[in-house]
Amino acid sequence: MDEVDARFSVLERTADRAVVAAIAELVAHGEDRQLNRINVLDFASKRGLDDEAVIAAFLHAARLGLFEMSWNVLCPGCGGVLDANTSLRTVRQETYNCALCGAGYEPTLDELVEVTFTVSPRVRRIAAHDPDTLPPWEYARQMLWGSGADLPEANYEEAIESLALDVLEVPAGGKAILSVQLPAEFVILFEPVTHAAHFIDVKGEPTRERQTLSAVYNKVRAPTGTTVMQPGPLRVSLENQTERRVLPALWIANHAFHELLGKRKPFMTAKRMLSNQVFRDLFRAETLDVDQRLKILSLTFLFTDLKGSTHLYERVGDLAAYDLVKAHFGVLNEIVAKESGAVVKTIGDAVMATFTSPDRAVAAALRMRDGMRRLNDQREHDDLILKIGIHEGPCLAVSLNDRQDYFGQTVNIASRVQGLADSRAIFATQAVVENPASAALLAGAGLHPSAQDAALRGVTEQVTIYQIP
């Protein structure tokens, strides 16, 4: 058994066997491009596999060195990769600019940072490990666009070529001439390696006179500019001052172009990855730098605490109480993971967990309440009364005490809401209860939350809190 087989053998013992078999099949027989920047949600969907099982398997595979993770900053307009990172630590906080779209974006972990997996070169060598060997259109598919871009599978090259006037490969230090006939449409001279672009607004009467344009590619990315030209012959002088080849192409930016680049499919966001329990367990060192703060537009926080835990210790003694509290943590951790959440930390008898959507947090809370009831029934004593609070909103992903954590008013409010709970009722804010998926979940369970206004410490205005009976 060679080293790769040995690692797959270990993977079979730590991940779902059906998923491991599907991964092994892909590694053995998949096309090169299918092993580069793998979209794990798309992988699961096409094979009818459970999302969470697939995510867990790829995370274990990455931990074993079978795959490499990449945290890619995306342009929300064209779906292109503006920056590829091997770690979340190197994702910058400042604005990223997309030359193709002529716009800048501040990275948020919700939809603008994806997490993908590429097979390790020690497992199988693919063309993307040396991207400068990829043909121009394949470079665009594998290196330019993110895993959420829904590009055509069967006729990809034909679709691209129908939108491009011409493309050239210019070697490092080289010069070239690109000659085309400009149509009466908006055209973009775009180079995907350096992410440089120049817009050509083609309008007016056609001309027979040759028009000229020059482009120099270097390490300094020039701002996107626009030149007005007439339909007719164009000669573009290209100079590559970089140490890599460049692939300038003239694109017709018409409706078909925008339609091609506008199609999306679900992909693994950084927000979802950070709220995955397997990731937090396996990659504890994959935290942000101390001074790094990345925005999340929407994250749901669930806080729990045991009511009367001090009295519990006094009544049953330290050892018995410790075993009981430990059992309660086990139940909560399992439920959080099954509802696609992650436990961020425990504080005494309290738990702080995150979920990517309010409905998952509500589902977890309901299961937690039932879990505590079962534990109490087993002991024939009503010791474990869990207080639960939920809130959803924006926050910052930060690093605290060498741990990936969260900061902001959303976190504070969620904690304060939990503090209001004094019984088995679950307390949640309006943002949580009025979420359509949460509302459907509660209605299906026959639960009708009641509203009340409450003053929360550190919050100026009163907050509407819902009690889920």
C-alpha cells in the first residue's frame, strides 16, 4: 500500500464511506479541471450526497494532505477570483477591485469569500498546479472564475469563443500585435493573469481607417479606462513587462456576455466554513491574525446557560454535577453539529454557537430543549433547565485568545437575550422569529411565539423579544 492509499484508508475511518468512495473515484478518473478548486456543494448535489458529510470528508482529506484548501476573494459582479489565499489569515480587509467590472468591493465572508479544495500534487499532478501551461480559455475557467460561476459544461469553449473577438498569449518580456474588426458593440480588452482591463465604447459611423490602442502589462495594475472608437479595424499593441505570460483577449460585452457570467450555483462560503463544527475541530490553528477583522453581513448566534447550576453543585456534589454538566455539553455539541452549526466556545456552563441561518438555530434550540428533557427523565429529577437566547445580524470575525471568535453588537444582544430567559422558553429576537424559514418551522411544530419589549443592557432602544413556548 502506497502513501496515498494509506491516507485514503485513514479517511475511510474518519468520514462517510460513500463520500470517500466518490472522492477516490474523482481522484482516480476525474478530468484535471474537476480536481481544481472543487465546489463541495456542487460535488454533493451531482452525486446525491449529504452536504455536511461531503464538507466533513473534504476537511478530513485536507487534514490528511490529500487536498489543499483555498480561500478565494470573489467579485460579486462577474464571479471572478480577485485573490486566492491558502489561508484565511491573508485575506485583506481593504477593498478589492475588479477590473473587468470596473468596481471595488470590501470582502465579506458571506458571499465574497469562497472555500475550495484542490487535489494535492503529491496525490495527482494536474495542469492547474502549473497554471501557465493552461490554454487561454481553460485558464479562464480554472483560474479566473470562482466555483460558484455556473459555466456551461458541454460547449464551454464554443460559448466563450462566440463572445471573444480574439485572444493572444504573450510570453514574459514579449510584445505582440492583435488586429481585429471592431463591431458596433461595447468591447473589453481584458487580461486575466494581471487582472487588467480597458473598456472600448464602440459607436458612431463605421470607419475604414485603422484605429490603434496600446496596453502594457506590469506589476502595477493601471486603473480601468475607457476609449471611444468607431466600428472598423483596430490594431492593439501589447507589451508584457511581467515575469509570466499574459493572455489578453477582446470580449464583446453584450447581453450574452453578461448572461454567461451572471449564472450562479451554490458554493461553500467562508461564513459557512467558519460555522462548521468539523472545521473548527480540525483546523483550530486556521484563525485570523490578531489585527484582522473581517465582516459578516448575517450570522445567527445561539447562547445557552443552565438555570440554577450553582444550586445543582450544592445539592448533588461536585463530581455528580460535573458528570451531569458534561453530559449536557455532549448533547448540545451533537445537536449543534447536526444542525450545521458550530460551538464557538463554552464559558462555565454556557455555550456560544453560530449558525449560517436563523432557522437552523431555532431547530437546534428546539432539539436542545427536548434533549434536556430526556436527560432529566433518565435521572428522574428536573435539574437541567436550559436557558436559550437567539439573535441574528452582522458581526466581525476576529481572533481572540488564539481562537476564531466573533465581535459586535449582534453578539452582545444574543447574550443579553439569553440572560432574559428564566425557564424552558426559548427567547429570540424579531429577526430570528420573522425569518420565513424559522416561521415555517415554528408553525409546523405548532408553536406560537409571544412578543414583548425588553430593555437590554448596553442597547439604547428597547428590543422586541419573542418567547417560544
